[in-house]
Amino acid sequence: MEVLKIGDRSLLYPIIQGGMGVGISLSSLAAHVAGNGGMGIISTAQIGFRDDDFYKNPIPANLRAVKTELDKARALAAQVFEKFKDSNRAAKFLDKLKDYVPFIGFNIMVATNKYADYVIEAVKAGADIIISGAGLPIDLPELVQKGQEISGNEKKTCIAPIVSSRKSAKVILKMWDRKYKTTADAVVIEGPLAGGHLGFSYDELHELGADTMASKNYKRDKYDAEIKEIIEEVRIYEEKFGKKIPVFVAGGIYTKEDIAHAMSLGADGVQMGTRFVTTYECDAPDDYKQTYIDAKEEDIVITKSPVGMPGRAIRNDFMDRLKEGPVPIRHCCNCLATSVCDRKTIPYCITEALCCAANSDESHALLFCGANAYRAKKIEHVADIMNELTENI
Ligand SMILES: Cc1cc2nc3c(=O)[nH]c(=O)nc-3n(C[C@H](O)[C@H](O)[C@H](O)COP(=O)(O)O)c2cc1C
């Protein structure tokens, strides 16, 4: 059985668990996905929010947590992988298992304040990959190189941009080519059904039927055409650099049929977020997971995030309260670059709202989710989900 090559690393199953902040994809979720043959991604968004010093010195607390979470994930993934190796599912990879190292990396949003420091810290910690969206990661190759030089790590950290259109794929791949004579190790295409911040305007979401009740309104063929275009663009660079650049489709992938559909468009794999939230191993608190299970499709709405981008979330009291006016910021962590977040005019603080979600303070919480969150009926084990999803792979 052939496995997917990403840079000089291999991945047993072409499934990335998408980075989810704040506190949704940390070491536990990433380790279980990676230990079961997928790619586990830790989100650096306020990754140190449980550190005692977080509210006083958020950035140092976050930077410390980058290494601690990765170390924890590596140790746990090794244990999970031992179990995987004993399972029937491992049989077809027999010759690949001896040297296989569970694939674990970070999602670092470009809009993050001190983005460069997070990237360098992740490389120093020994991340297998850095996946970056919420802006175009123009300087990512240079920052990874710098981290590599500081740390002396021999194995190169792979880089993958998240794009939503052919235009953004073209811009970032062209820039990396011109400025650094390099290209991506993988590309993630994030579509309009994804969770968290979305790389689309309200009008674009509406035109694609992805703003509300997506199960009946979503114009899948329309965005599928864009996915094919993006893949075409990536293949140009694949040819130019003489290396495989696997493309992963994200947003609304929930079942093995969804995976098969993404592959039929020419993708090499998928990135999934929402499906992994309702697992025992997900780092979110239990009541967060329960809101997914209780949600009906009409509860899943598009909201305006203070950073100006639309985001998808489950409607709750906090969102209703926002309609009455701005919610004062209690404590600014300087989490976002000032060009992205204007502290004086924002309707609420995104970090506070996401940290409240991760700390079970539902009345102040913003509950990010993908368009499929209402489909969860029970809490599952990551191993069972991976088993189900990879039946035909
Ligand atoms: C709760 C939640 C938080 C998320 N946070 C981030 C994030 O911090 N950075 C990011 O690039 N994507 C984030 N995402 C997007 C996921 O990584 C993933 O690409 C997307 O949700 C895929 O769509 P799906 O949820 O339908 O599978 C988030 C998604 C969810 C559901």
C-alpha cells in the first residue's frame, strides 16, 4: 500500500485534522489522529490559555505552550500508534510501520500578532508541518528557514498555505517561487462550509448557498469547479519544481463518501475539523461538544468576527446579546496584529469569546463550528472515526 509523501515525510491516511482554536485541537486530539495514521494539527491560537501567567503575559505563555503541547502530543501519539499497529487496519501498511513517525504539526494563523515568533518556535520544537491561513503566509518559507538554522533540526518542517480561491493559490505560490525559489509541501483548499473564520465575503457565501441551511442550499458544483481550478494551479508548480504537492480539501467533509467526492475532483486528501470535535479525545470541554450534539441545522449561523471576516458558529445567548451592542473588552491579550483588530471599534473580543468557550463559560462564549456540526449524534472515539473514514482507502 502506497502512502502519501509530504516533503520528506510520509502520511498513512490522507486525512488532516484541521487546527481548531482556542483550545479545541491541542495535544490530545492531534495525538489520537496522528497515532491512527492521519495528520494531527495543534492550533497555536492562544495555545497557552491554561498557563497561570496567560492573562499577564499571554505571548510568552503561548510560546512556551508550543513546545509543551507538541512534546505531549508526540508522547501520546507514540502510545496510540502502538495500539494502531496491533489492529487489523495496520495490516496493509506492514512494510511501512517500522520507521513510521506519527505526523504532527501546527496551524498558525497569519493574522496572529507575532506570527513570526510562533512559526520559529514551532520549527524549533520540531513540528512536522506548519499550516497557515487567515491571510497569505508570504514569509513562511523564510521564517521556517530561520527556525531551522536556530534549532539545527535536520528534518525540515513542511509548509502548507490554506487557500480558498484559484486567485489566492496563484498569489502565494507565485510569491514563494519568485521570492524564495521554493514551493509548498502541501496545499489546503478551505471551502465555504468550514468552521471558524472563513475566507469568503458574506456575498460570496450567499451566492454559494453556504450562509444558511447549507444541506439544502449549498451549490456544491459551483465551488467544486473552483476546487478543480485550484488543483490545476497547484499542478503547475508541481511540474515546475518536480515534486508532488498533495492537495487537501476542507470544509463540509464528514463521511467517507465526502472524502471520495473530494478525491474525484483530483484532491489527494481532505482536512476535517467539525467531525473530530465530538470525540472523547478532542481537547474541548464536554459542554462544548454537547452544544454540537444538541444543535439543529438552523442554529448554525454566519456571524461577523471582530477581525472583519465572517465566521460560522452555533447561535447562543452571547450571539443574541451582541445584537444589542458591543460587549466591552475585559482584558486585551494583543492576540492579533493591530492591522487586523482595531481595539477601539470592535464589537467584542474574539479571544475572550473563544477562551470562554474553551473554559465552559457559555454565556460569554463564541462556539465556532462547521456547517455539519448539527449532524453529530453522539461522542465517538477518534480511532472509530478513522476506521470508518478509511474503509475504502
Ligand atoms: C471550532 C473550530 C475552530 C477552528 N479554528 C481554526 C483556527 O484556529 N485556524 C484555522 O486556520 N482554522 C480553524 N478552523 C477550521 C478547521 O481547521 C477546518 O479547516 C475546517 O473546520 C474544516 O471544515 P469542517 O469543520 O467542515 O470539517 C476551525 C474550525 C472549527 C470547527
